[in-house]
Amino acid sequence: IKANSFVLILAGLLVGFGTRLGSGCTSGHGICGMSRLSKRSIIATAVFMFAGMLTVYIIRHVLG
């Protein structure tokens, strides 16, 4: 990855903030939370999936 240090530090901070805001990481919600049928984890995983699909759509069809 060719990025300057500022971008990498900012990205790491945003990941940490998102993890704190979402009360856990994506894999924790997707694997552990959904297997426990946690309503919060099911909603969080659905939001993660939607955001990922929207990002791919924007990158491929709008920007690309």
C-alpha cells in the first residue's frame, strides 16, 4: 500500500472509532453475535453488508 503516514494513522483511528461505536468488530457481530441470535448483531451485520454493497456499487458504477 502506497499511502502516507497521516492517511494510515487516520484510517486506523476511524476503524477503532467504528469498532467502539458499533460495540464490537464486524466479525464479532457476524459470527458470535448472530449465532446467539442477538438482535443488535443481526442489525449491525445487515448494516455492514449494505454499506459494503453500496461502496462496491459506487466504486464500480459511479466512479469507474
